[in-house]
Amino acid sequence: MPKQFIKILLSTFLVLGSFALITTVATAESVNQLPPSDVENYLMGRFNPAKHNAFVKVPAKYANRKGYYLRKSAFEAFKKMYEAARKDGVKLIIRSATRNFDYQKRIWERKWRAQKKSRSAVNKARNILKLSSMPGSSRHHWGTEVDLNAFRNDWFDHDQGLKLFRWMNNNAAKYGFHRPYTKKDSKRPTGYNEERWHWSYTPLSIPMLRDAAMVLNDSKIRGFLGSETASQIGVVKNYILGVDESCR
Ligand SMILES: [Zn+2]
């Protein structure tokens, strides 16, 4: 084959390759026009939200403490929702927001060490996965998620909790917020148990979930105690993608 021809062939591949790259970056709009390798790092929480220019610090008045971060547009929407709720006598309190990989790793490994020694690795992981994500697979990495008021479903069954839950169910969608972890049933057969406190800003998180479905796989979920179980459990399919249809 003449060298000239090989050269032309190579440059064609290069041009096509860059087009593919540009297309991927365009679909990654949700993660702030990042190149693909950065999309993966972003979705897996491998960054510091305090140093990321798409994030803002949540003022303490909206939360139980200072120091939480959210994506700017998610927080703008939250503020509007917060004010509307306040006018209706409902006080929304952010109890958790963005958590990066290292933060999630601390939560996961603390729970891992607390598991009965006699349990198999897979059973330890499944037990933690009832409510907590493996590092690298949490929606809380994305800057789009908030946990509100109380970490117990039954808190939302009566009094203030019930009033808040009803208000959110009637109004949150107007501000772009939906609940990914609804009751587990035939419509949502896999994933975490119900979390009435967890809400997602879907104008950002739906495209991010699509990116996650393309970019992530179980073998990438690693770097913490018990990560070898991710593939057996099918974390990407059963947990990351195991969300309510309002969040897909
Ligand atoms: Zn949550």
C-alpha cells in the first residue's frame, strides 16, 4: 500500500475521530461542556465542588449547616421552590447536597466496616445499598440532588413531615424537582429503597443520567472496600438506572 494512501486514511480517521469527540462533548452539555474523560470523572464525583465554577455554596439559611454545594441552576430553582413553600407554611431544610467520591467513600467504608464479619462481600454490599450508594455511583456526585428535612420515611407520615411531603408532591415538579427513589414496585423493581427526603433537579440530572448510561460501567466502580462486588450486583443497571420514570 503506498505511503500516501496510508497518510490519507490516517487523517480521515483523525477527522472522523474529532467529529465523534465534538458530538460527545455536545451531548455532555449537562456536565458543562466537558471532554469525555472529564464527563466520567464528573459523574463519578472525582472533583471538588468548592473549586468547580458551575457550583455555588448554599447559604446556611436553606440548610441545617453551612458548607453544602449545588449546581448553580439547581440552587436557583431550589430558592424559588423554598420561597413558595415558605409562603405556604412549609420549611424546606437541605440536609445533604453534593457529595464527592471521597465523601461517599467515607460513608460507604464506615458502613462496610460495621457489617457482620460472617456476611459475604456481596451481602454486605447489598445491605448497605438499601440506602447508600457505592462511591462513584451516587447521584449526589452530580450537584443536582438534595436530601430534605429528615432521613426517615415515617417522618413524612404525619404533622409537619406529611404537610411538607404533600406540598412537594403537589409543587416540586413546577421547579424541576422529582423523586428518584419512589416506592419499589413493578414500575421501579430495582435500586435503593424508598427515600422520601431525596429530590433531584431533573433539567440537569436527566441528561446526566443519559451520560452515565453511556459512559459508566460496573468495572469503573472501584477504589473502595468491597468494590469488587459492583459487577456481581450490577450497580449501573440496577442502582444508577433504577430510578423513578420522572427522573429518566
Ligand atoms: Zn439523597
